[in-house]
Amino acid sequence: DAKTTQPNSMESNEEEPVHLPCNHSTISGTDYIHWYRQLPSQGPEYVIHGLTSNVNNRMASLAIAEDRKSSTLILHRATLRDAAVYYCIHDNYGQNFVFGPGTRLSVLP
Amino acid sequence: DAGVTQSPTHLIKTRGQHVTLRCSPISGHKSVSWYQQVLGQGPQFIFQYYEKEERGRGNFPDRFSARQFPNYSSELNVNALLLGDSALYLCASSLGDRVHEQYFGPGTRLTVT
């Protein structure tokens, strides 16, 4: 199974940037790095994905290490609505799309 | 545009029974994946279907099966239900066979008594 390691929990203040780290030392050359988040009582929500280069979208930025063994999800200005469990996954064709325990992000007003 | 829909929302079954869960993907999406989420844990991958063919299978017993129809909707079947099958069953759809940018439905909450 494709495994990632993330901190169990993190805290941030509202309107401050948040950097959520993920280690994926077993990643293969063709695996993409995916981030999803899950708000309470909802299904997971796609955040961002990338292969080698850093990626930006309207929700977040994804910074990928040069050796691809780690990545960081960056929320530029945390809001209360960003409080969720954030999952980092590496996979290619979906057969090993393993969600780990994720990082529970708390946002303080 | 409608998102991923799942039915039923909630279901209560007895041990040994059979259950069928249904999923309709976002219009234009040809891939459907199924996940099981036990309370307090991350979703666990069960199946992926693309163009009506099974493309991936997670570490689940043969009691779990699925299929995808020509309109890309999908069914998940679980036979001989066990108490441990109680969970939230999530369906996700994506555009192509690579599982990028999946969109999840709200899930079906299955309780086995």
C-alpha cells in the first residue's frame, strides 16, 4: 500500500498561512501527490494534486520537494471553514488510493 | 450541475443479509470509485471502475462486489453482512481512468445489527 506520514493535528490562527507537511518516502516515479480534506459529516473534498512541479489553484498551493519524498500543502490565509482533516495520498491509477489518518487542522478565531 | 449522488442515505441491515448501494457520477465522468470509512478513520479504497471495467480493487473480501453500468452509474454489493461492515460508504467520480480530482458523494451510512 502507498503510505504517507502526516502530523496527527495542527493548529492555526485565522487569516494566517498554514503549512501542512506530508512525507511519502515510498513514492514511485509516476505517482501523483494528492491532497483531500474532509469537513465534519461530509465526504472528502479534492484540494490539489501534482507530480513534480509546484502547483497552485484557488484553494491552495502544493510545494513538492525536489526528491519528491515530501510535500507541503499551503493554505495562504486560513479561515474557520478550513478546519478539517487533511489527507495526503500518493498514487497513480487509483489502485492504491490509501487515505491515512490525515492531519486534523484546527483554526482559531 | 448535480454532484455525485448516492442512495440510500441511511440503511439498517441485519447480519447475514445482502445490501446494494447506488451511485450516480457527475455528468461526463467515466470513473467511479468506492470507499469504506469507519468512524474515526480515513476512507479505505474498495474498487475503481472505468468504462464499465474494474481497474482497481482494495483489500476487501469477495463478499464485496461492484459493477458499472453503460450510463456510468455504479452499484456496490455486499453479501453476508457482518457487524464490522457498519460504516459510511463513499462513492467518488472522476473524469478519466487516472484517479485525479475525484469528487465524492455524501455517502451511505450502513448500520449492521
